[in-house]
Amino acid sequence: MTIVVTGGGSGGHITPILAVASDLKQLDATTRIIYIGQRGDKLADLPAADPNIDAVYTVFAGKFRRYHGEGLRQLLDLPTVYKNLRDLFLIVAGTIQSYFLLRKLRPDIIFTRGGFVSVPVAIGGKLNGTAYITHDSDAIPSLANRLIARWAKLHAVALPEEIYPYPIDKTVMVGVPINKKYQVVTADLKRTYRTQLGLTGFDQVVLVTGGGNGAAIVNDIVVANSLALLRARPKLVLLHITGRDLLEKTERAYAAVLTKERMKQVRIEGFVDNLYAYSGAADVIVARGGATNLAEFAVQRKACIIVPTTTGQPWANKNTDELVKRQAVIKLTETQLEQEGRLATVIGELLEKPAQREALESAIGQLAQPNAGLAIAKILLKNGQT
């Protein structure tokens, strides 16, 4: 059987694809898995390096830029209009590419994970008569998945079926596929991760991540709070994953507020391919509200402070709000964090109050769905045979 998997633009799209690919190979090692990504994707090296992906192709893709909460002002902005028109042509070009590529590959089924590369690939599949299955990790379906929803054979979703705008008889709740290296973190495993990362000289660990591409605002907020946080806790280390393109800027920002001696308490990385070890080593995690990261941290049972983005991604807020209802995370808005020292205070409270931290760990752990990738793999194999 040949299965095409597609999605991209962020680690939140690509890492679930790789998790599903791993489970597919475990169920049937003869399955040929082909990844189709977006030309120029900054994270294209991830599927290319994965041993479960048998071949990688790229096609053109574009996006429709929307700015939630800003009405028509941004839609009528000339640079935005130009980029949307340009990307419309890229979508058309990508659809033509996908049609001929899929005609050559002749897959049995297509798995679309989201990201705008999913649109031309799914349409190309439809034109070739190849069925596809979508997956939504977020509480609000992506625009890409909404555009291709009408022709999908099935919609796999992360949350209860009734909250999605899909026909209920074509929707199945599976969770968010994650790497098998994410597992419940015991005290012994936490110590192992800290040893692997060279953190044995520290008593407390805080991880900051803005997702695969980083988050400039989160980086700035953390840097602004770093002196207050670290000065009060000399045995605390801050692990900060900035995003590849934001690494140098963040390093300069830290250098401007921390002494060389204090910088020994900070580890800065642009991107890591073993995030599970960093999150596993952490006592507290500061992150965006991306569904994939939330699913990963839920399996590890980690206390999280979530700072959802305020523009362009309303699903991040809804993802976080669903967890807040269950007292599984602490949510802090970007506006709240404009208050000087607010983030340092909240992190400090979690570090100093183990009972509060453990309550968050228990609540988020109850929402974990570690077998989502396996469920999707079974669905793909079953539907690829019909």
C-alpha cells in the first residue's frame, strides 16, 4: 500500500505526520509512505531525515492572510492584497503539480494534516479520484482543512466530534498524534533527562518554547522577566527554545539584561529535535497554545503556563480555554504579561508551591491520548484498502 502524507509550515503540522508514519510502519512495514510538503518550508528537514518516510516531494502552496479582530483594515491593506493574489497563483500552480505528481505516485489514500500545502495536494487527489482523510488537532479547524472538507472521506479530530463543523457520521475523535518518546515522566526519568542535557548542577528547570517557528513576543516577555526570575533562584536554569530565525535576536536581548555570570543559568537553542527531553527535564513549561505541544506535555504530565497568540490563530485561545476549564493549565494573555515581572511571579509561585504544580500535572495528564497516531494509522490502512 502507498500512502501520501501532507502538511507543513510548522512543527505542529509535521511532527504528528511523523508520529503517524511511525505507527503505519509498525502495523505494516511494507507500507510505502510519501511526504509531500511545501516548497521552501523551513522545517522540511524533519520529514527528509525521518526513517519512516520513503520519499519526499515538494509543491508550491500559498496562504490566505487573515488578521482576526482587525476587520477590513488589513484585508484592504495593499501589501496583504498583493501577497494573497500572489499566493492564489501559487495554489493553482501547486494544484497542477499535485495532480500530475499523484497521477504518477498512485497512492491508495492521502492523509492531510493541515497547513496550506494540504489544499493543492487534496484537490490534486480529488481530481485523480484518490480519497483523503483530514486531521484537526485544534478546537477550531484550520482554513486549509475547511477548504477541502467537503470532499474528504473522513475527518479525524482531537476533541469531541460535536464541536467541529463536519458531518457527525464522517467525524471520529482520535486525539493528537505524538512521538512515542513522549511518555509519563517519573522522577527517575526526569533525572535521566537532566543528566543527558548536562543540567545536574541545577535544582529547578523552566522550559520556554514558542513552537517550531518560535514566538517573538514570548521570547521578549521571557527575556524581560529573566533577571527577576534567575536572581532569586541561583539553582534554576532556563531552557529557552527561540525558533531558528529568532535565535540571534534573543541571544542579543539576553546579553543586554544579564551578566555573563547570570547567563550561565540560561541555555538558548533555536530548534531542538529532542524536545521531549527538554520538556521532560522541566518543572514548569511556558508555551504557546499549539495543540501538538499541549498533547505532548499532557502525556508527560507537565505544569504549563500558556501564552496564546492574539493575532491570526484564534484556535490557540480556544485550545487553551478548553484546558483552563479543566484546571489543567494556567493561561496568561500577552496583555497581562505587559505588567512588569508578572511572568516571573507566576513561574515562581509554581516552583515554590509543589501542590499547585502537581494539581496541574494531574489534570493535564487525565487528558492525554498517547495512542492517537496508532488510531489514525489503522484508519488509513482500513480506508486505503477500500
